[in-house]
Amino acid sequence: MRVGSGAFAACCVAVEVVGLALFLRGFFPAPVRSSRAERGLEPPAPEPAAGTSSNWTKLPPPLFSKAVIMLIDALRDDFVFGSKGVKYMPYTTYLMEKGASHSFVAKAEPPTVTMPRIKALMTGSLPGFVDVIRNLNSPALLEDNVIRQAKAAGKRIIFYGDETWVKLFPKHFMEYDGTTSFFVSDYTEVDNNVTRHLDRVLKRGDWDILILHYLGLDHIGHISGPNSPLIGHKLSEMDSILMKIHTSLLSKERETLSPNLLVLCGDHGMSETGSHGASSTEEVSTPLLLISSAFERRPGEIRHTKHVQQTDLAATLATGLGLPIPKDSVGSLLFPVVEGKPMREQLRFLHLNTVQLSKLLQENVPSYEKDPGFEQFKMAEKLHGNWVKLHLEENNSDVLLGLGTKVLRQYLGALKTLSLSLSTQVAQYDIYSMVVGTVVVLEVLTLLLLSTPQVLHRRTELDVALSSPVFSLLFYLIFLVLSAIHVVVCTSAENSCYLCSLPWLAAVGVIVLVSMLLCAIVSALARTVLDGALLRKNVAHPSSGWSEVDHLLLLGTVGHVLSLGASSFVEEEHQTWYFLVNTLCLALSQETCRSYFLGDSCEPPRAFHVEQQPEGAIVTLRESTGDEGAEPVREGEGPSQPQTQRGHKQWAVLASPWLVLICCRLLRSLNQTGVQGAHRPDFGHWLTSSEHKVQLSGLAALSLLAIFMLVQRGCSTVSKAALALGLLGVFCYRSAIGNVLFPWQPDNKSITKGIIEARFVYVFVLGILFTGTKDLLKSQVIAADFKIKTIGLWEIYSGLVLLAALLLRPHNLPVLAFSLLIQTLMTKFIWKPLKHDAAEVTVMHYWFGQAFFYFQGNSNNIATIDVSAGFVGLDTYMEVPATFLTVFGTYVGPVLWASHLAHFLSSATSSGSALRCACFCYALICSVPVATYIILVTSLRYHLFIWSVFSPKLLYEGMHLLITAALCALFTAMDQTGHTRMYMKTDTRS
């Protein structure tokens, strides 16, 4: 079976996406869980007693009659405990320093996004890392949690705020009003919709728990960062709301004579860029303030802020409300809450918590008896029994007090040790799904590698043996063996496997896929051995020698893949790409010098030599327009142009690598990224500060003008007008939302959401994309002129550039402008004059695409994703458009460079063979790091940084592979024009 190399590569990447999805499903493990959650309500553990029967066999009564939980999204600890808290939250500061309260810094575990943090607060468990994906569409929470326990106890719960709570706890609230959490452009109405209910609810007495989740602070962070002046205004607003709630609760206490509890907390923090999701100190440190008249201070008492775990709140809330502690909780009771109670009650609370943790340990750790925390618990329980015996004998001596203090310390030590043991407990991986996914990915990579010799030998079509008798026999044998293995694994596995839970039809499909890939590998390997093909360039062509640039591209790609095995290189991957791009510029400079000054005739120019079926004609990477840049000086050649013009072009070619190098160096100063240097000041932070809005406005205007000048040269008149109006609309949009200013606008002008301006730009984006698509479809009908296809590709590229200009933040517009400038320089003065072949041009495009991914401020850290890009022009949350815009805004660099690659190769040759070669090379160069990385993370799955460093990178690799699959499918679709045209000409000649 013969198939085009581009179509073959697209199919391989699509199959690789399936394999990676299987691997991800098995890699992100199920957290520590209790099997008792399915057994229903269990009676509480009785109070231990040595030789006597205790009369305390029930849960203690609640400590508080009502509880109000005020959760402020993205509330960082220094917003309350730092200088901002003193300045903007005076009432909260007073309560913390002199009032009846206990203050803590609660550490949140990654991923620091809303849904997993709510689960941690209410269940006390550590959510899985894959919850960062489920955060977009939260399913109902099935684990035991405080809300469920409160509902079962008959408590009346009211909720206002982030609709994530409504999704997690459906039918649990007697009254609720959810607000959309993903529409980050709104930071006013989203909070007003919560506060408008307060006056009415606080006057009522028909509720027991009130939960308020404010989103405005988080949205401000996403829009303008933690140093925005809007942060102070929002903190002041939250302080006034807290004061209103606290005074209302105090007035109710005077009527009921029972204390109430007010909890002020954050779900996660906020990074220096205003985002969250990773594990930096600013993102994991959140304030936790417990306010109640039960916490009255003694005269002169000073209470210091303590560091605790965020999961400790679930056990504390359950204890305070007289509820059972959630069975999956790994947190420990915050002891200051019960410190004022009698000794017997204190010990009872601590005993219930340690019993719950010890049972969870027994269900998840086979050798739990040897755990230090369990041993401490048994010792504390024994001492507790002795203390109860003395207490029941009404012994009030100092011995009783001393023993009680000793038991207290023993319980607290056991709680700390047990909580730590459970928090660090190794999660359960689905090894079977991981192995199957890894096998599929490795099979695809092997197929691509075995097919590489045919592509490098300039074959436009590949031989894939799928119908021979040997193939069929081998396929059935492998299918039977794999089916038997599947049955054995699924019938003997102690833990649930995803593949085993699939319907048999789906499982058989996966087995068939693995069997077919393995058979195809065997066939390709046999053909390679029989044909004697070697992985080298075709020696039949005079240009088959490997140049320094070739060696650099190969060694650089391999070196980058190997660097992924170290956590530091993953955190600072941008440095690897910066180094590779800079080195490439130096190598290209050496090549131009040798070609133009040394007259190196031993290395003739490279071209796109492609064996076309059936004639085997050779197509070179040259346009027929004559605008090819300067030709290298060859010995014995006369000048083909006037000497002056040729000299100017020679100097332009020689200067181009250095200009590209300068551009890259300037871009490195714009956005500091990674981990080691993220905190350092950069030009981007300077521009986005409120004092430099004028400078940002000028730079944004110049960047938009440069973008227009660089893009309009290949557009039609109508598209030029649409592009100009669209870029003007981009500036109007940024002005409307307050990022930039027109010269005649005051600095304190009113700010809007910019919905109309953004949709104005979307109209032109869609118009330009429609025009380009129309030209592409037209080129399939009119086969005589391939320039129609080239124009169509450029207009599609222009539409994507306009969309990128709209989604990128204003300070990142120079990144887009420099990207277009570098593409222009490389096209006119590097790739065309030096006649690099398709494989080299493809790898260079890939390198620059990866470098520009980091130039715009991205990293392998989830916190650097700019989610505000997904809501440009949207007045409500729509999942599909928001997801598409966020992904495109994140991967602007790789997508635009891949789109430029398609246009460049299509304009260089009309046969489409270069595009097929590029598609294959692009698929291969993206598949190698993915296959290598999943092997690395499998071997490092117990590494200390597996969740904070390696797992986010794995998600980035998965999304990059999905984008690569889409790009390869686009390349293959565009290639059909040239492919069809070639055979039409062949039939005509026949």
C-alpha cells in the first residue's frame, strides 16, 4: 500500500495522540481514598478507658451555632498579613492583631487552581493533579466532605459565588446563586452578585452555614497582576464586607448566647504575573483567619501566625460544627480552636481525629503498624485511657494535670506524623494503561524512524505493507497474544484499570491498533534490511553531504530531548531553546561568510530534489519571480546582476543572522520566565506598571504598525484594508479595557470590557480567513496556477496574525512584530539564497516556534497560561470558544511559525513534495520528545518534583502533540492540491 509521506505522518501523529491520552489516563493517579466512604455512616469511636466504661460514646456537641465561610479567590497571604493588608484591610488587621481570632498561613498543594482547592478545603484530602483539567468542567464530588456531612445532619446551607461549588455539591444548598468563574474580564459584577444577597440573609435566622466565594480579586490578577491599583480597591471592598458579616454575627450572639464562627480564607495564591496553578511560594501561601467570640484573648496575649496545611480546615470545620471528620481527610485539627475547652473535651477531639487518620492509614499502607505515627497514636490512646480512668475517679491532683498534658502532646505529635505520612503516601498509578499508551507512542515513533530513509531519499510516497499474507498471519498471532494478556491483567488486577473498565469493543479496538502497528514495524524493518537502506541523504545527489548546520540541527534536537530528564532543565527549558536559536544564528552566519567571501565551491547549494512519480522530475526551492536574494559567489561565475545591487544583497545576507540574533536578545529581556529568573525585573513588568502606560501605548502602536507593514505585502487589496482596520480595532480594544491610551484620552478614563471592539476585530479575522480558504478551495479547481494557493495560504496566515495581535497582551505585541521580522529576514536572506532543503527549513521553523513560545512569557508552569485570552470579546462563558482562544493564545509562536512554513514551502515549489517532506519532519521532531518524556516520567514517577515540575510539562507536551496533529492534518489537506495536479498532468501526458 502506497501513501503520501505527509498523510502517513498525519495519521501517525493522530494515533500517537490516542496513545498519549491512554498514558495520561493511567499516569495521573487516584489519590489516597477510604473504602469506608461507601459503607454509610459509622458510629464515632468511643472514648478510650482503661478498665472502666466511658460515658462519652457520641460526637461532642458543636462549638459554634452558625458558621460563615468567606472565601476570596486568589487571596495571597501577604494581601492580609503584609503591607497591603495594613493599608487596605484595617478591620481585618485589627481582628488579627487584637481581636478574638486565630490567624494561620495555610499551604495549598499544587495544582493551585480553584476546583482542586475547594475539594481540599471541604474533604481534607489531596486532589489528583489531573483535577487541573477537570477544573474547566467540575463533576459532582463523590468523596466524603463537610458539606455532605452537614446536609446529612440537617444543617441548612446557603451559598453565593463561584458556580464550581454548585457543580461539586448539587442539591446540597437550600439557597444558592452561582456566578461564572471563567469570565475573567469581569471583576465588579461578579462580586456584586454575591454581596447583594448579604443584607437580606444576615437578617434571617433560618440558616446554619453561609458560604461566600468572591472571584473579583482573582480576575484582577489575571488581567493586570498583583501590583495593579485595582488590587487595593478590591481588598478594601472585601474588608468592608467582612466587617458587615462580623458585626451581624456578634449581634446574633447577643440574642442566642452561643458563639458563631467566621472563616476568612483563600483557595490559592497569586503569582507575580497574576496567574496561578503552580507551586511558587506566592501561589501556595494563603491566609486562614478564624474569628469567633470563643477565641477571646487574655490581657496582653500576643498570638503569632502559624503555618498549617490547607487540608486542616476540613477537620476543624467538622469539629466546630459537631460533624464527623470526612473519612478521606489527611488534615489535622487546628488545636487553637479547642484550646480553651476543658482537658477532657480537648483530648476527645484529638482522639477522634487520630482515629480517623489511623483508619485511613490502615486502608492505604500495608505495613501501617510500623508507621511512626501509628505507634504514637497507640501510645497516646493507651495514656488517654489511663487519664480517663483517673478523671472518672474524680482525681484532680497534679498527676492528672501532668498526664493530661503528656497525652495532649502525644496526640498532637501523632496527628502531625500521621498527616504527613498520608500526605506523602505514594498514589496508585494505572500501570496497565501507562504501558499500553507508552507502547502505542513508541510504535508510532519507530514507524516514523524506519520511514525516514525513504523520505530522505526524496520519495513522495511510502510503501506501507498492510495486506500481505505474512502481515495477516503475524497480525492474528499478535492479536491473540495481546488479548490473552488483557484478559489475565483484567482478571487479576487488584486495583481498577481504565482499559479493563472499557467496553469490550473499545478494548478490542485498542488491541487491534497495537497489533497493526507492531506488524507494520516488522514489515518496515524487513523492507529496510532487504533494501539495504541507510539513514543518510541520497548519495545520488551532489548536495547529499551533511553540513555544519545539519549537524547542529540534529545534535541540538537530540540534546534538547536528553535534557528533559533533569528537573532543572525542565524548569528552565527556555534557556535551552534560547541557546539553540542563538547557536543556529552563529552557524548560519558562518555559512553565509563561507559562501560569499570564501567562494566555497565544494559545497554546492542545496535544493528540494524530489522524485516525482512517475517521471522523477527534480524541483528546486526557487521561485520563478526572480526575487531570490543574492546568489553565493562561485568560482568562475560572472555576476548575474549589476555589481552594486549584488553587493547590497550580499551584505544584507551577511547581516541577517546577526540581526536575528539581536532580535532574540531583545526579546529575552521582555519577559523573564522559568523558575530561577521569574522574580527578576524585566522590561515587560516595567511596561505594564501604571506609571508607564504612555510608553506601553507608544510601543504597542509601533508594534501594530510594524505588523501591518510586514504582513500586508502578500495580501490582496481587500485583505490589506481588513488587516489595517483589524489592527486599529486591536488598539481600540486595549484602550477600552484600560491597557493603553490614545493621545487625546485622559489617564483616568472609564474602563469597559471592550466587547464591541473585540468583536469588531473578530469580523475582520473571519473575513480574512474566509478569503484565504476560498482561494485554497479555488486552487483545487484551477490547477494551472498554483499562485492562487500561495495567496490563500498567506491570507490565512495573515488572519492568524491578526487574531494573535488581539489575544496577546499589549507588552507582548513586540514579540509578534519581531517574529514576523525574523521570518522575513530568514526567508529573503537565508533560506532562499542558501537554498536550504525542506528538512532543514522545517527544523529551523520548529526551533524558532519553540523559542517564541517562551519569548511571550510562557514556561512549563501552569501559572503562566494567560486565561484572559480565552475571554476576549465574550460577555458570557462559552467553553469551546474560550478553550480554543486560550490554547491559541498560549501556542501563538509554534502555530504561526508552522503556518509560515506551509506558505514558504508552497510558494517555493508547486509540486507539494516539499510540503509532504516538511509534514513528515515536523511530525518526527515533535514525536521524539513526547516518546522520550513519557519514558522519563514513568521512571521518575516517585521523584520529589513529579507533580510540581514533570507533570505540568507532561500536560504541555500532550497539548503540543494535539496541536501538531492538527497542523499535520492541515498540511496534508493543503498538499492534496499539488498531489492531484501532478497526477492530472501525468494522465494528460499519457
